[in-house]
Amino acid sequence: MIVENNVPLQPYNSFGIVARAQNLVRIASEADVAELRADPRWRDAPRFVLGGGSNIVLTGDVKPLVLKVEIKGLRLVEETPRAWIVEAGAGEIWHDAVQWMLEHGYPGLENLALIPGTVGGAPVQNIGAYGVELQDRFDSLDAIDLDTGRGFTLDAAQCAFGYRDSVFKHVRSGPNDFGLSGRALITRVRFRLPKPWKAVVGYLDLERKMEETGNFTPSATDVFDWVCAIRRAKLPDWRVLGNAGSFFKNPTVTPEQCADIIARDPKIVHYPMDDGSIKLAAGWLIDACGWKGKSVGNAGVYERQALVLVNRGGLENPVTGGEVMTLAKAIQTSVYERFGIRLEPEPVVV
């Protein structure tokens, strides 16, 4: 185990924000965590777990010890008449893992193709796209309690998945609270991929692809290719134009609130939910407030999708975390003043 000092974090966050880690250690196995805890210099040091850096906004240098998760590995754990159980190391690139599973005959995650980040970050955020959420394909995960050094396993119920939420995003506030933010390092994730496979194509953009192609019985590879094409057309490649993906969660409102908004803005994009609430498209709300294409310093709103904030300064004059958050707060104010809705950011602000 080597603890690196004064490490640039610009390559490790998809926004491309310039920041440094005072100290950083690469975690390639569970043994690295054990070795770290055995070292009296680092056993009780504050820690920050870093995966793919695709869902964070760095507002300055990171003082806690950065644990850069780089645990690899992909394998079929079990096959039953009802499902394939596939395990991936937390440090695997998410899209690469999805593609590997598809190529090896384990479909089910194709709707989540091309989402940036690593496998370990997926359950933290309960990532979702095009009609599928991680919790729909989740089996279990392994993690290490950084306070005690003990390994543990969680199933879906114990992860307390919600919309872009999980137990890993909540801080423990009492002895009976199971919040794991800052306490757990995810090492491996297992997926339950149902058999027989069935295409999930109820999402509007995928329905359009079926109409365009005349293919109404797509294979998993077809869905994968369609999702990749849709995302590339709508969203910027973070390696070319820094961003953290969708910056705000789609808010939910009551049917009465939605009816009130529709009376004033009939074109608002909205989706009925199973629990009776209505989900509104945050990108539409932001666009309606005139933010698409606008900038604050080097932080901008993407021209093709108002839900995405981007780094307009590139590598030479990169955006700062302060500029990103100033723009985000201005957007939140605009949306609240017009619609009475408070947008909640998806990324973690560090």
C-alpha cells in the first residue's frame, strides 16, 4: 500500500474541476483496506471514498484521506432457471461491465448503458435510465465498514433504495440509524438478471426507435445500441465536455400540484407514478426558465439538454466548483419562483 501525496484530482472527476487530494491511497483489494487500518497514521483519519468521480462537485482541495476504489473482476456467480447472478468489482467501469455482461450472454442492464462512473457508485446513487433502475436488477453487495474493518453483505432491502438514493447517501445520526455515508467502502456488487429476458422499451425515446427502425421485437443488443445512440445524441461526452450527467433530480408532485402547473403551462412534461404521484421533467422546468445555453463563468447549461451542467473552460481554464454551485443555485431559484418547486441536485458536493 502506497499513500500518495498532493495528488491532482482533475483526471478523477468527470466535471474536470481542478482540485487536489492531500493524501490518496488506491484500493485494489480488501487487503489494502486491512493494511490501511493497521497503519496507525491512517487508521482513524477522516476518509473520502472516490469511485469514478462522475457524481461529485469538488469545491476545493480534499483534506480527508481519499480512498480511490480500483477493485476489478467480472464473473458469473450462479445461473438458475430464473436468473443469472453476475458479480462485478467496485472499480470496474460501469459501461464496460454492462457491455461485458451482454457479450457473455447475460442481458438485463442494457437500458443503463453509457452511464458514466464505476460499478461501486451505481448502488450508492441507485442509477437509472430509460425505464430501468439499478434496484430492479440488484442482488446484493459486499462492503467494508471503515470504522471497524469488518466486511458485510447487504441485500436490496438493506440498501434502502429510493429515487437516486440509498443508505450510502445518509449519515448515521444515532445508534439505531443505519446510515452508511462515510462509513462503508463497497467492494463488489452482484446483479440478478431475470430469465427469460424481456425488453424494457416503454420509454418514449425507445418507442421512437422502434417506430424509426420498424423493429418491434428488439434484442438486448438492439436496446443497448439504441440507448447508446440516444445518450450520445442528447448528452455530452464528459471526456470532451466535462459534466456530471443529470445535475438535478426529477421532482415529484401531487396530482393537484401538477394540474395547477398544467393550467399555467400545458406543455409541461410529466409522468404518472405507481404511487399516484406525478414526476416532472426537471430539464423541461429549467428550459422553461430560459437557462438552456446560459453560463455563469465557465459553468454552463448544455444546449441540447438543460438538465446537464457543463465545464465550458475545458482543461486550460476549467470551471471551478464555486461556479458550478453558483449556477445551480441560480437555476433552483428561477424554477422555484416560477413553478414553486425546489430542485434537488444529484451530485455530491465535496
